Amino acid sequence: MLKTRDLVASYGKIQVLKGITLEISKGEIVALIGANGSGKSTTLKTISGLLKPLSGTIHFEEDEIHLYPPEAIVSRGIVQVPEGRKIFPNLSVLENLEVGAYSRKKHGKATQKEDLEQIYQLFPTLKERRNQMGGNLSGGEQQMLAIARGLMGKPKLLLLDEPSLGLAPIIIEEIFVLITDINRNGVTILLVEQDAQAALEISHRGYVLETGKVAFSDTGMNLLQNEKVIEAYLGGRGV
């Protein structure tokens, strides 16, 4: 579904990605793990068009997208849920979800209503709170809203950037159950996550980034048993 080849990207003079090559097949959850500053979020931003690569290519369903603007990439089926949630605090839950459906407005209100009902089935709490301001939700509810808003765009590939950030452990468990449910419903997922153990446990495959390069790639289970990964990212605890 997605292939990057020798992806190089920078912020000004600081080169962050130094030749990232990765692949994602339809139906997978693929995890990107690594230390802060290793290039995980930058990889997502480059795929979604928020950052233009200096060199390298990105193919999505055989379409070369690395020079497309973000809105064109969204329209082709790639949606990013940003780090820190970034919901609209002064809009209601429903209005936040409607913003997520903006790229599909040509499909009409009837289709949007159907999409909303599907979202409410997956996120019943959001249905209860649909008229509440986004800024009044708890951290976990805001993260659910951010993911739900992304799903309103009907993505083929969902990019999740640190969905567990700042959440209590019990809420993190709920979020990861939701991610697996979303995947079972047919959405391919690229997951950036600091909680390497939790990410790899639900992922079909994973990539470990170190200083802008891919250091390891394997199945999620094999990475959980890799001694170097255990020592560096799993606190010395493997599976």
C-alpha cells in the first residue's frame, strides 16, 4: 500500500531523516519506535505532506505522492492524527467530527450521517458528549475524538502519532483496544508510539528508528524478543 525509498528530510539545516525506507501492506498495523529525535514524527509528517522531502520517494497505491500538497494526500486516503490530539477546543464534539469529514463533503450529508453513526458505534462516549465542547473533555476522550475525527475522512491508511501521550495507563489500554478494532474494520495503520512494548504487541510488523535511519525491522513479536530492542526500548523486559 505504501512504500518510502531513501527518504531524506530536514528542518532548516538540521537533517532528521537520513534515508528512510519502509513498506506497509494493506490491512497491517506497522509500528515506528525509537528514542526522541529519531525521526518517527518527521516520517509521518513527510508521508502526509506537511514536510517536503529533500530526496527520496513515497508511493501510495502505486501513486507517487511525495510532491503532493497535504490536501491532495488526504483526498487519496492518508489521514494523520497528530501528536497532542490538537482537537478544536471551542467546537463541539459533533463539530470536530464534521471538520474531519470536510474532504468528503462532496459525498453529501446523508453519507456523513452514516459515517457519524459508524463512529458513534465505535466511540459511544462521543455520542453521549456530542454537544459538549471539545475543550471540556478528559484527555482520554480528547484522544478518542482526535482518532474519530481522523476516521471521518474515511482513510485507507491512518497515521497515529503518539496516541498514548499523557494518558493514564487504564486509558492507554482502551486506546490500544480501539486501534486494533479500527484495524479489524479494514483500516491500515502506521503507529508512532513511545510505549514500544504496547505498540509492538498489537503490530504485525515494526521498524526501529535510530538517528534518522532504520536500525531494525521485523515482525512485532520478533522485535519484542530482540535483545538489542529489549535493552534499548523495553526496559530490559522482553516477551
